[in-house]
Amino acid sequence: MSETIRLAVVGATNLIGEAVLDLLAERHLPIGRVFALDVADKEGETVSFGNLELDVGLVDEFDFANASLAIFVGGAEMTRQYVPEARQAGCAIIDFSSVYRQSDDVPLYVPGVNDAVLDDLGEGLLVSVPNCTVTPLVQALAALRASGLQRVTVSTYQSVSGSGRAALEELANQTTALFGARDVELEVYPKRISFNVLPLIGSVDEQGVSEEERSVEQELRKVLVLPALEVEATCVRVPVFFGHGWAVTVKTDETITADKARELFKAAGLQVMDDPAGEMPYITPLEASGNEAVWVSRVRQSGRALSFWLAADNARTGAALPCVEATAALMKRGYFA
């Protein structure tokens, strides 16, 4: 991995874009130049890349022929508008949006789970990264895959940062207003999020399944290459600033004891904090925030059903880290030589 590349981060000013830039700088990858790009109303802003301050350029004025690779974290609309143009210019793409995740000809990449999908991609390569709710979950499930996954039941407890910076401000403002006995304002969410939970993320289909829940179902099946896997997901927004939680129950062909599951999780690189006799045998989303680990606790078994709790930083671990790991993996494979 000796070649130096020119890299663009599209959506650089949002929470995920900032996390991508932080991780890229921390990894010290051989990047000759970084272009921070965003929409017109972000013009004049700066973002940090290690010790450097980067001026934010306009994505609609950028010539993607000047970049070897672009990481798109600006959302589906930006991806639809600019990815075709970037590919036409010969720029490789890593995309964190829903646009290409279910495309048969686009790999859906999770580090350490399906690394082989990055092999032999050819020119004009495009790699998709799952929903930040999916990546930590699929890493845990992959650790158990050898025992035969039959059914996954998961309830997610998702922080407001998953909705962007405006949602962070809304939670803070509503909390302040309530303590001040003032009326709360609703802008990001249809109901009050402060001191409340919202059991719906995204619109619902005819079956009552939300967009977020459907993405969990479909993306788990694709990454794990288990099209018949039964998945039942309930996604909930909670009044937490950063960090998601997952309550998971898995039914497997073979019985997995709690002790064996802890061993499998550790071997897969997950962090296990689970002493059933301990005073505080679990990790919260707060404690998981700011680091790159996927944390497992509350592991317990009943017959062929195994239940456990996950916590991870949604912006850093669930979204930005797979993009950066994909960058390093593509460079290692010599795509930019």
C-alpha cells in the first residue's frame, strides 16, 4: 500500500463526514491530497483533517477526474446526483447511502465479514456500505454464522445523531425548554424526542414495516449471503446524543452456550464486557461512544436461542469506520497503483 492517492469526501461537514476525516487522519494512509466537498450552503466553512484545516469546496463545481477515490457520506440525493458523474470521470466510489445497497452488481462491504467482495472489482469500482445500524449487528451475527443462523429478532435503540446535527440541537433545545417550563419546538421529529422514545424511523410500507427496519432485513441477508434468513426488526429513536444499542435474539441450528458465544465474539474482534455476577455487567451507548469497538454484553442462552446486547458509536463505528476500512482495503489491493 505505497501509492499516494487523491481523495474526496463528499458531505464533509456532516457528522459522518467529520468522523471519516478524523479516522483517515488517524490511520496515516498514503493520501496525497484530501478534497472536502459539500453543497452550496456549506461554502466558506472549514473541516479538520488531522492538524490541517480544509476549506470546503462545492461538489457541483468539482472535477472528479482530480480524485482517485471519493467517499460519499452526504445522503441519497447527493449520491444519485453526483456518483454517476464521478464514475464517468474515472473516480472510484465508496458510498454510504441507501442508493446502491441492494444493487446486484454493487458489493455491500462490512470489514472482517465479507472482505472478498472487494477482490477483482475492475475499473469504475463502486462499493456500498450498509446502514450504520446494520454493520455492528452483522459483525456480531457473522461470529455465530457457523452454527447456522435461522432467525434474528432485534430491537434497535438509535441515538438522535443518526438524524444529523439538527437532531442533536433539537434534543438539546427541547431538554432546555422543558427544564425552563417553556413549550418545545418540533422540527426534525414529528413528536417530542426529549424524555421520550419514538417507535418509528422512516416511513412505513403496506405491511407497517419502516424504512429503517426494511434496511436491516435486506442488508443483513445480502452481507451474510443468507437470502432466506428470517429477520424481525423494530427500530426506535431514543433521547441519546451518540451511540446506538441493539437487543438481539438469534435462533441457530446448533445450540450455542453463552460461554461459547462470548468466545466467538472475542475471536471476531468484538469487545465483550459480560460478567453476569458483576455489579455492572454491561456497556451503554454512552460508554461505546468515541471509540471504534462493537461492545457485547448480557449474553444468555435458552435452548437454541441466544440473546445479547450490543452497543457502538453509530457515527464513528457504524458509518465512518467501514468507509475508511474500505479505503485501506482497496489501496492494499492496488486499485490505485
